Amino acid sequence: MAAIGTPGRTATAVADDGWRPPRWAWPVTLLLALVGLGISAYLTDAHYNSSVVLACPDTGVVNCAKVTSSGESMIFGVIPVAVTGLGYYLVVTVAMLPQLWRNTSPLVRWGRLGLMVAGMGMVIYLVFAELFLIDAICLYCTAVHAITFLLLATVAIATVWTPLDDVDDDEDHDEELAEAGPA
Amino acid sequence: MSSSTPRAGKKPDRATKAKIAEQRARQRRADRRRRILTVVGSVIGVAAIVGALVAIKVTHNGSSGSSTAVAVSPAPAAVVDKVTGVPTAVLSSVGAGAVKSLPQPIQGDKLTKDGKPEVLYVGAEYCPFCGGERWALINALSRFGTFDNLKITQSAKNDSPSDIHTFSFRDAKYTSDYVAFTGVETQTSDTAAGPPAPLHKLTKAQQALYTKYNTGGGIPFLDFANQYASSGASFDVSGLQGMTWQQIADQLDQPNSDVAKGIVGAANALTATICKITDNNPGDVCNTPTITALQKQLSTKK
């Protein structure tokens, strides 16, 4: 890994394979993570505080109460899914901080993507549970699922993204190599 | 080797350098495009999985008219705690509540299990009246012992009243120093393929009791050690329709709610009956004004 200073912008760390985070990565992902964190906190509050009633229909297909009080709302019958979601989004929010996006360590870069892949796996299970086991859909849960999907998409693209000006940098580098001739 | 390839030690001309740079740039652009396409393809794949789930669900519902699949899953601790932990003050305040019928005396050899008087329940998961009665029965039996592995489920959606959110005794374990309990759920709530699917099978002895003491053949059927029996729900369960497990559970400690009057009132009546077969043990459960008053009605109230 090396640090390359580009004229006109702050020096950005670059990974060994030339990757560096796109400038849109942290604002977009952090915003999504904060929205997901907020909804997860609301769902957790509603889980523990019976005076908090989710603003959501309680009849028909869309029935938040039916979902959040179902057997599937508890992992192994002990840990509320809402709490798991809140904990997950706390970790995700930290992972989307600009300081961690600037960190080009493979552990951070691919770990962040792994975190989103794991979250999406859980989302697919929860969607399955809502549709086929509980037979109801929770609007707030669906909002969190959608945000998780958008985060997966943006994080995945940002993880493999190589800015076009890096190609120009590489061309400069190629010229230098060509000047030096073959080893 | 191409004529444009520089030889070792010789400085490449401007055209050669530009060509090499362009080739490498092209290669990098291609790599970048391939990586992004891979990611975009994967993301589309994930979206397709979710879309497929939704499509299957919509197709399934469309072909069957309405969903008949009913889940059976572990009961959330928050719900179990509420139904098994109704405060004593609420039990006293509700009293008989909105109970509509009490178990009737029957004659027979005392039904026992492991040396304790036995309560036999025969019902089915699809049955809405069983669904309502289970709430009361779990509350009553929890005063004498402990349930483990309770499940939650719903009564059939195409029955009336429909879709009562309730428990199932299908895998439940009950332990008590005073009374034994056997819960038999003869059928599930799954009516997707026609009649509800079979679940538990009555033993010959249970079938004999069911036939002898339940001449009407209705469920839920309760046999209290062959000393008392009841058939049908003890209260009007239609008030539970449209409520979730948590919503029902949350009203159990509100003595003026219709839910508490129905479920807790019925549970008090069942408790009074169970106390009859345990010789009023334990005392702190059976020797209360509420239970004593209900016991006086047991042989007279229809």
C-alpha cells in the first residue's frame, strides 16, 4: 500500500491493487446506515415498550404487530430480531465512517463487504419468514431490508471501484516504466 | 516479437510508449468494467432471489384464493411471561369474569398419571375455540406447575371465528408437583390441501374417555381426572379475533379489559376445577376467596 498525493485534492491511501474509495462512498453509505440505525432503534423501542405502537396497519398483509410479536421475531426464542438489527446497524454505521473508508486495509475493505453480505443473507431469511411463515409484512422491517440491500449494492460497487483518474495515474506510471525500459 | 516492441537497453520511441500506455489503460478499464459488472450482476442476483420469493408468494396466494399456511413456532418469552404471570390482584379482581360455562361433574375412576391427578386436553390447532381455551388453560395450569417448549400458532383462517392467535400443546412439556397434564392436538391448522392435516393420535384409553365423557363430540374437550369434564370454550373467544399474541398478552393484566374478563375468568374457573382434583393443593393457589367462590358454583352452574 502506498500514499499518493494527487494535485488539487487531499492525499488518499491507495491499496496495493490500485483501489481507493470513491468520494461518494462514505457520505452515501453513512447516510443509509444512519437511516437503518434509526428505524432499527424504533423497532427495538417498540419491542420493549408496549406503549410504543408501530404506526402501521394491523390487519391484512401489512401487519407490523403480527410480525414483531411472532415466533420468528426472536432468534432461538431468546434474542429479539429487533435488538439484533440494532446491534448490526451500530456496527454498520461505524464501518461506514469516513475514517474507515480511508483505511485501505484488505481486512477493513473486504470485512465491510462481508458485513453487508451477511446482513443481506439475514434479510433474505426474514423476507422468507414474513412471506411464508408469518404471512404478514412489517413496513418498518421492509424499510430496513431495502436499506440493507442498497447498502450492499453501494458498498459492493465502492469496494471494487477504481476511479477513472487512476487509469491516468497508471498511464503516467506506465510511461515512467517505459522510460526505464525492461528490467 | 512485434517490430514496435522496444529492445532491451534501447529507449522506446514516443509512439511505442503511447501504445504500451494505451494497452495497459485499456486492460485496466476492462478489469474495472469486469469487476463492476460482476458486482452489479451479484446485486441483481440478490434482488432476483427476493423477487422470486415475492413471486412465489403471490402466485401461491393467487392459485389458492387465500393463504392457508399457518406457522407453528416457539412462543416468545414476552408472551409466555404475560400469560403465566398474571398478577394475583388481577386474578382476584376478575373473578369469574366473562366465563360462560363451567366443567361439569362426571363419574369415573380417578384419572392419574405418575401418581398425580391428570388433566387431559383434546383439541386441534385449527379450532378457534381450542385457541381461546388454551390461553385460559395455560394460565390456570401455570399456577400449579411450569410449561416448557410452548409453541404459538393460529387457528384456521377459513373457520369462524378465524385466525385466533394462540398456543399449541404439540411439543409442550408440563411439570408439576400437584397435577399431570396431557395435551393432545389431533390436527394442525394447515388446510392448504383440504381438511386440516392430522397431528397427534389419541391413545385407546384417551379415545375411550373422549367417547364416554364427551357425548357431543366437541372440542376442546377437558377431562379433569374423570371428576369433571367440559366441552367447548369456557368463554366467547370471538373477542380475540384480529389480535396478535402480544396484544392479547398485554391485556391480561388489565382486569377491566374484555380479554382479561374472558381468559382470566375462564382460567379462574379451570383453576377452581383443578383444585378440586388436587384436594385444594397448593393452598396459596386454591384457598383464595375467588377460587373458593368458583368451586361452590362448579356443580350447579351450567
